[in-house]
Amino acid sequence: MKPFLTLLVAAATLVANAGEASDRLTFHQSPKPLKEEAVTEDWPRFLGPRHDLHSKESPLLKALPATGPKLVWEVTRGSGHAPPVVAGKRLVMIHAMDGREVVECLNAETGERHWSFDYPVKLGSSYGTKDAPRAAPVIDGDLVFTVGVRSDLHCFSLATGEVVWKTNLDETYEPAPLFFGRGGSPLVHGDLLIVNVGGKFCVGGFDKRTSKLRWTNKQNWQASYASPIPTTLHGKDRILVFTGGMTDPPTGGLLSIDPASGETAGMFPWRSRMFASVNAASPVVVGDSVFVTEGYTEGGALIDFAEDGSAKLRWKAGQFVSQFTTPVAHDGYLYGVVGTAGTEMVCYEVKSGREMWRDSIDLKDARLGRASLLHVDGAFLCIGAQGNLLWLDLSPKGAKILSQAQLFRAPETWGVPIVSRGLLYVNQNAMGSRLICYDLRG
């Protein structure tokens, strides 16, 4: 790496792209003012403020109009399933357009662009699915980190978009065996950037400001599409990485890693027996136990970790099969969307593994599909795969639709519903790719 040259190239790119976003931006109207009593949070990473798909945002609009909340702005974009992230009034997204991977920082309330950076990317396809950016950016203070579909790892200045450092994981540490390029988001933990690298080693801990490799975990389970999660197990700081790439024979599972050294503190094998599969849903922490799920042969498992780090299966749920959507743990129960096509929603008791109910969620005129859940403002917010938005009351007694709307009609609306400062951000990934901001302020 040549940091000075990299900064010059980045600066030139920023100048060359100035004003481009305004050509793709449609501003509709300003959102309602935030109420004095409003509670707001940033959404700086894939699974939200605390890595658990819970947000303290309130009050939010619960009675949805049939066509959805009012549009604030929208930006046309290229391909990619990576959701945006938000810190303060800055939003960062990554997508592929015209043979280049593009990282952009926008004003979260107006859609106006602060900066943009792009670089060439070669996209292929596998199993009839095209490669595209899948890993959400991560905002940490004054820095932004992105992992591109072809393994380009960048660290940017959030304020200016200048490249602080960059590397290509495949070129530096050998390619990871994956079907659709890289898709797992990195994790910032203290002064470390933790990445499920694959290739020469499984997980790496990098100095977040210099890119220096501090430690490696060499368990031979390869990179997956799941994102690392920080937690505390029996009072000890741990990083959970649900690994498992495109390997034959299929291998992978849950690693509990000591972030100080990178050493494995505990591990539990869990991966589909099919070669044509990878682990993709992120681990879900419930006390000193962790729930993992995959979508083809094994299903879900609750894993108990002992004080010495050893891992033991508490229960297995062969029908809790989530292909890539991460379940939500709430008040002693797990809620998730299951099936390789995401056809049903389920509720399981954490303590016993008992299935409480299974519901196809009767929508007006669309299928739920591979939907994602967020618990916020006392209810569950759900984005369905066909562009439908729902408020749900989910409890051990069952599922009840509180209100629903059809935002647009397009397949592959995959990604968690992102809410920050009362605004909802949704990626439309097909039939006119765009990032849309809705006013969800109550």
C-alpha cells in the first residue's frame, strides 16, 4: 500500500464525481419535524445500534397508508443488496454501476451527496444469480469501512471520503471460496476491524486506522456471508463469527474468539451438508447462549457456552431454516422468517426450543418471501421481499398484522428495515434499482 498516493487518487476521484448524485436524486418533500419527546438512534452497522435488530426509535408512524409513508427522497443506484448505514445526518451506501463499485455518502434527510468514491469491479454470476455488493458499510466515529464484492477493503474519512487505507483481501490473503463474491460486513471492536477473511486464515483483526494485521484465527472454516457479532460470555469479551464457505467437504460453524489475541475460545460445527450452500444469517445472542441457523439441511441450533469456553448443543430445530435473514430474539423467544423462499414466520421458545407457532402471514396481494424483521417502538417492523411494509404484533401467542402497505412492487427487496431519526431507508433491488427514504416520524 502507498497511503500518500492512495489519498491523491481518492481526492481526484472525489473532484471528478462532484455533482453527479444530483442527477440521480429526486427530492419529494421534507419530513415532519421530530417531536420534542422523540428518541433517536444511529444505524451505523448492518444489524443496528447493538447488533441485535432492536432500536429505541420512537414515536413512529404505526397506521400505514395503503401506499406507504410519505416519500422524502430517492436516489437511483446500480446493483447490490448491501443496505445503507446512518450516523447523524450522514448516510453511506455501496453499489455497483457501469463496471465500477461506488461508495457514496449522502445527507440522510435530503439525499444530497457529500462525497463519492469508485473503482473498477468485474462482476460475474453463479447459479443464475449475478454478483453484486452485499456487505453493508460500517461507520465508526470519523471512519467508514466497506468490503466490496471482489474483496476490496477500504477505510474512508466519513467527513471527506478520502481513502485512509485500502487492501484487497483476495490478493493479499488468497481468495475465499464463496459463490457470489464477498458478502459479510466487517466489525469494529475498539481499535480493531475484524473481518471473516478466509483464504490463508479464517478471521483477521486489523488495526482500524493503519490496516496493520494484529492477529489471525487460523481455524480452517473459511469465510461466510454472516457478519461478526460482539458479545460477552460469562463476563468475558468475545467475538462470534458464523463461518462456512464453499468448501468440499462442507465445513464451517460458530467461532467464539478472544478479541485480544484472536485465539479460539470456543467453537461449534454447524453447516449444511450440501456443497452448494454457505452460512449467511448472523449469530443471535441470548445470554450466554447463541442461536445459529442455516437454510438447507441442519436448520437452527441453540448453543450453550460454558465458562471454560466449551460449546454444547442445547436444542436443534430442523425446521428453523433461515437462508440469510437473521432472526430476532425478544423477551425469551426467537422470531424469524424461514424456508429457502422465506415462506413462513416462526416463533420458538429460547429455553426449550419449542415451536410456538408457524404462520404464512396473510398479506393482501403479495407473498412475504425472504422478509426481514426489526423490533422498534414496541412492535415489529417487517420488510417483505416484494416491497411490502408491515407493522406486526408478534408474541408467543401468535402473529397479528397491525398495518401494512405496498411501497412498490419488485422482487428481491432483501435487507433489514433501517430506521434512524424517524426516517425509513429501503433498497429497491429490481425493476428500477433505487434507495428510498420514507418519513416514518410519528
